Amino acid sequence: LHLSAVKLAELHSDLKIQEKDELSWKKLKAEGLDEDGEKEAKLRRNLNVIMTKYGMNGKKDSQLVDTNHIKDGTESDTLDDPRLEKLWSKAKTSGKFSDEELDKLWREFKHHKEKIHEYNILLETVSRTEDMHKNVINPSEENLVKEEVLHNKHRELKDKLRSINQGFERLRKVSHQGYDKTSEFEEPRVIDLWDMAKSANFTEKELESFREELKHFEAKIEKHHHYQKQLEISHQKLKHVEGTGDKDHLNRNKEKYAMLEEKTKELGYKVKKHLQDLSSRISQGLQHNEL
């Protein structure tokens, strides 16, 4: 696996979340609380997303391009979607954005690309399950359980697709009009959550409380970004020092790198866990809307 230091730390955080979810599921199963197998199916899907995302599923070209925002990949990276490429090209040449804003906008575009990629992985998993489902003829009780699992998968797909459509509309608007100076949030994941929260079935008080929590979440993400940058710099420095043969200098750099790596993993896990909790609350609010 040719992953950067930052991507390896991300993989570690993703696997830690997966492990925690699997332990929770085992407890539920022991108590007989996952009869329809929905939670188990979701765990398998999540693992499939992780394997594909980091190129560990044995397929070529399935890995997401390293979207580490530290490297200014604005020219060499592609967005794999003509609509996104066109929007980005217009935004870059519009003169409406400062360099800092362009960097921020690029992060939003890359985030959108990742969302589409994860949606496609999920869609492929669902399609495979449905093909297997079609091959079963007798409508037994077990098949009714499978129907329920498929229904829940479709709901997950629906949520992801809604988020993609809202995200694209936002990118289109920002690309044409520039950034709104009164905008509350800057981080793509937080903007997504806030847009979805506004269309969920929250009371005014709940929405206000959610907004406050998103501010804390955004601060946590910024801190994580800071450590990711430091880790990348430390990794480059370590490679340089390894070539000099200065052992003392090398040991000091190794210690600093190990400390930064640990901190980045820890923060990455906290960010992903918080994102999972916030997304779950919004999803419940959106489902309530549909009832």
C-alpha cells in the first residue's frame, strides 16, 4: 500500500471506528437485538467502503486519490466529473476568490468527489445484494428479513444522494457568486451537516443547539487539519534527516514524528466518531420527516 503518512493515520482512525462498531454489534447480537441482520449488513458495507477507499480490495484504480489538502493538488488532481471540472475551471478564472478562498473551495470540491465515490461503492454493494436476492424464489420469513435490510440500505443511499445533490447545488452557487461573507461554517463536512439539519425535523431550539455543537465540531476538525499538516512536514523532514546519517538528529525527529502520528490518529478518530454521531441524529430527523 503506497499511502502517505496522513492517509495511514486516516486508515487507522477508520479501522478503529469499525472495530468499536463491531464490538457494539456483538453485544447487541448476544442480547438478540439484531434479528433482521440490518446492523451486521451495515458493518459489512462500511468495511467494504474502507477497503475500497484505501485500495485494499484487490481492484486496481479503486483507491481514492490521496486527497490530502496539504499538498496543493489544484492542478494535478482530477475531479472525475465533467460538471465539477467545469465549475472548478470557472471559479478559478472568475477573479472572485482569493488564494486562500480557492484553497478552501478546492477542499469542498474534493470532499464532494469523495462523497460520490463512497455513494458508488455503497450502490455497488446494494446491487450485488439485490442480484443475490432476486435469485431466491420462495418467499420465506428469511426473505422478508432480507427485504428489510435492503430497505434500510436504500434509505442510506437516499440520504447520501440527498447530501450529494445539496452539495452540488452549494458548489454551483459558491462557484458563481463567491463566498458569502456571513457564512457560518467553512469546513465542507460541517456545511453538509448544517444544510441537512435545516431540512430535518428539528425544533428551533434543537436546531440552535445543533448549530452550537457544529461550531465545536468545526474547531475539532481545524485542530485535526493542523496536526495533519505538522505530520506531513515531519514526515518530509524525517526522510531528509535519514539521508544525512546524523543519529541524534534522526532520533529526535523520529520521536517528534511518533508523537505527531499518535496525536493525528487520536484526533482523526474523535472527528470521525463525532461525525458519525451527528450524521446519525440528522438521519433520524430526516426519517421522521418521511413518516
